[in-house]
Amino acid sequence: MKFAFLMLYLIQLLPFALIHKLADAIGRLAYYAVVPRRKVGQINLRLCYPEWDEARRKAVLQRHFQHMAKLLCEYGLYWYADAARLKKLVRYQDKHYLDAALAAGEKVILLYPHFTAFEMAVYTLNQDVPLVSMYSHQKNRAMDEQILKGRHRYHNVFLIGRNEGLRAIIKHLRKSDAPFLYLPDQDFGRNDSIFVDFFGIPTATIAGLSRIAAMTGAKVIPAIPIREADNTVTLRFYPAWENFPTASVEDDTRRMNDFIEARVREHPEQYFWLHKRFKTRPEGEAGFY
């Protein structure tokens, strides 16, 4: 593990363009080498884009492996590079939506789906805005310590353990002015999940967004990080959702999934396709993986 950290430190010393040439090469190799994850990605894309032919799905998945390699190769930048260098690589779009809500004293939930540029963008945003987020401890102790050290790099974040649950989130949001960075678009199992469509597939989805907003009065402001052609990142903020939450947790959760799906369709190669998003199935339904 120490060797991996050393390699990341050395990689971040390279020019930015060279880091991404290296990442592209690693991504091309990983597509063929990491067979289990490639199969997960193939199943996910087949489920979500049945209208595409196999060649198009393959091209998107190959490009996705390169985006994942970019994420991994950039960890040295997130952890070790000068903060000012990182800031130059991320631009904000429509950040006034967030700024206005915070200036008005509003509680804010940043809906932040799993796009591959999410780390680059959040390490930059955290230089400017205090954040509250959830954290799942890693099995490897050295990795866990390094990730936590990186997360606390700017002394501007409060992390809640995923095992602490909804009550801890509510408690902290009520006493804090910091936005809550919320990444709900993974399969966390059957507990606390409901089945709502995502790409037309009944998908186990945690319904926390609606419940947290209802219990704290927080505004939901989506933020989507997208990598541009030059490998810099644009973090785009969207207007606070109106008429949210409603009396229906199911309708609210469906609205969230519909929004995420629409953003994924804009940049399909940059979404997290290697995660078993559809692993938990309704009772009696066969698994996909």
C-alpha cells in the first residue's frame, strides 16, 4: 500500500496532460484485464441502453474505464498537490444557486451523483465551502487512514459514518450551516430502500433525500461534475428544487432518479457503471449479475 501511495505522489508531479495520457493507457489495459468489473459494466449498459448496439455499448464502456483511470491517477493531486493547482483545474457553473441559498441562511443538501470527476470537483469545492458528508470505512487500515487524511485536508469537512444512519445526519444538519453532500445512487441493500425506476428498471434506492429535506427544511440543489475534453472539470449547480419534498416519498425518490438518469444520458461514459447498481431485486425476481 505504501508503494501505491508513493506512485500516486510521483504521478502528481507530472504535467497534467501527461497524467491523463498515462490514465488513458491504464484505462485501455484495465478494460481487458479487469474482467469482473468489465462484465458488471456490460450488464449495466445492456440494461440501461437496450436501444444501443453492442459496438456502441463497448465504446462507451472502454471510454468509461479511461475515466475511472483518470479518477485513480488524480488521487495524488487530491492528496498531495498544492491546493491552488487543484483549483485551477475546476471551474464552477451557476454556483450562484448555492451561494444565494447559503447567504439566505438556508439548509442545503447537495445532490451529488457518482460521476467519475466527483473527487476532483469536491476537493476544490471544499476549499471554498464547508461540507458535511458520509463516509464508509475501508477494510484496509492504511487506505482508510489515507482517505480520511485526504478528506480532512482543508479542515473544512465533517464526516458522518454510514453506520450512524439518518438520525446523525439530521442532528448535524440542524446545528450546522454547511451543505450536506449526498451521494444516494448506489445499491445499499434492501434496508431503508424502496424500488423506483432508474432507466426503466425497478431499482433499490434509499429514500433519504426526501426524508432529510422534510425533517430539516433543507433545499435540494443538485451539483454535477463533468470532465471536459481538456480533462479539466466543470462543476455545474442546478436551481433548488421547488415543491420538494412532497407528501409522497416514492414520488420524491422517483424524481431524484429521473434527474440523475437525465444527467447520465448527457454524459454516459462518465457515470459509475462498474458498480452493481441493480444487485438488490424485488422479491422473487432473478438477479442480473
